[in-house]
Amino acid sequence: MEKGQKGEVKSSSSPSRSKRNFITEVLLPSFFIKRGGQKQRPIFPKLTGNQISITWIGHASFLIQTAHHHLIIDPNWNNWVFVVKRLREAGMAIEDLPNIDLVLVTHAHFDHLSRRSLKKIAARQPIIVPQGVGNLVHDLGFERVHEMQWWESLTYKDLKITFTPAKHWGARVITDRFRGYGGFAIEYLDRVIYHCGDSAMFDGFQEIGKKLKPEIALLPIGAYDPPSGRDHHMNPEQALEVFKILGAKTFIPMHYGSYRMSYEPMHEPEQRLLSAAVELGVMNQIRFLIEGQPQVF
């Protein structure tokens, strides 16, 4: 193995980018892979005080519960994102969700904003989206649509929601130049959960850590070798570096294992994260969640 750019490990025998073909190397083989995983029948814990339950549904979708709230972030039950096949089942059936109080969407990309999934969840509750994304969800059955810009906050039933910066992009289609993107910090009593959304490494993580002091960080570790070559996702080593910059106590990996949207093999993000965590001595702070199984923090 040889070192590439900072935080990047690549095989010395890997073909150059110009010789790779995403259709033949990634998309077509995926069609013939049997979808793995299985839906769980989750048993939601009874929470007290400042306890928080986090259920990973898959990809970037999470159910976050307190003793008084049920929130869902980037809900997506789609088995296909255009021609990209979902290779692991969503961790639970959408019908097994509790009554959702609040919905958060980080950006308009199809693997994060699924109109079909949102329509099934909508029950006259509010939804929070980035600036410029409201027109994609207004007709789905939500009571209120809040559009937020970076560093705006709002309070909802003892929760403080802050929309945070990211290094990504927000277009739903090629012509979109106005849609926002970012992450969310959710403050409940003395707890702060941070969902990064999609992001590459950037200096803004220092400000996020300083201002919001997240305790639990939900960080993406996949899709770091895309056919476009664009720098809009973190690799596992970079995600660990972000975790350290944030000063968080617990790292929950996401954005891997569900859809193969990039050249890296499906198993690679977890392996690279584990290897880097062992090297840095932070294995006890990494919490891999199993799709559909609530975990109390």
C-alpha cells in the first residue's frame, strides 16, 4: 500500500482514474448482488431524564428519540437511487416508526431527500430543510416547512436545532444553483447530537466544535472515491480527524454500506475506520450501529 493525499490510502496497483469505468466496475455488478441485511422489529426503549436513543435506519437516515421527542433525519427507504441499487435493506419498516414529531433534511440530493419516504412520514408535523429546499416538500403533507441558513437556530419543544455549515453542494438537478446544504446540531438538556450531513474536510468543523460542543457525532465515512473526482465527501481517516477537531465523545459512522456510489469496495470504509481508530487509540469511542436496533446513550 502507498500513501496518497493526506488521510488517503490507495493500492499501488489501482488503475489510474482515466482508465476506470464506473458503469462496468460498479453499477452493473451491483445489479447482480443480492440485497443484504434485514428489517428489524425494533423495541424502542423507555427513556428517562436526558437519555437519548439513536436508531440507524441505513445510509444517512437516523431516528433520534428522547423521553419526549421522536425525530427523524434524512429518511430514505428507497431501494434505488436512479440506477444505483440499495445493497442493504433499510433497518426497519417505515410502518414501524413511532409517531414522528419533527423531520430534518440535510440537503436535496436524492439519497438524502426521498420524497416518497417523506410523504409516508408526513402527518401534519413540521419539517426543517436548508434554504431553497422548501419547494420540494411543501406538497407532501407537513404542517410547517422551516427553511434554515447556516448558523440559524430554532427551538421546538425543548429542543434547540442549529443548522451547520458543510463543504458539499445542494443541487437536486444540474440547473439548481440556489439550494442550501449542511448538517444539524440537536441540543436536548445537556446533550448535543451532531449529524454532519454530507461534507468533505473543511475549516468550518473547528467553529462547529467550538460553538456547539457536540457530544455524539454522526459522521460520513463512505463515497470518498467518486467517478467525478470531486472533493465532497470524507474518507474514514478524515472523519476521525473531524471527530477529534469537534471534541466529541462518541463517533457513530454513517453514509456507508447501503448504496455503492463510489469506486471503493463496500467493506472498505469500515475496515479503514477501524484500522485508523486502533492506530489512534480511540476504538472505545467508535460505535458502529446495526440498522434497525435502537441504542441508548
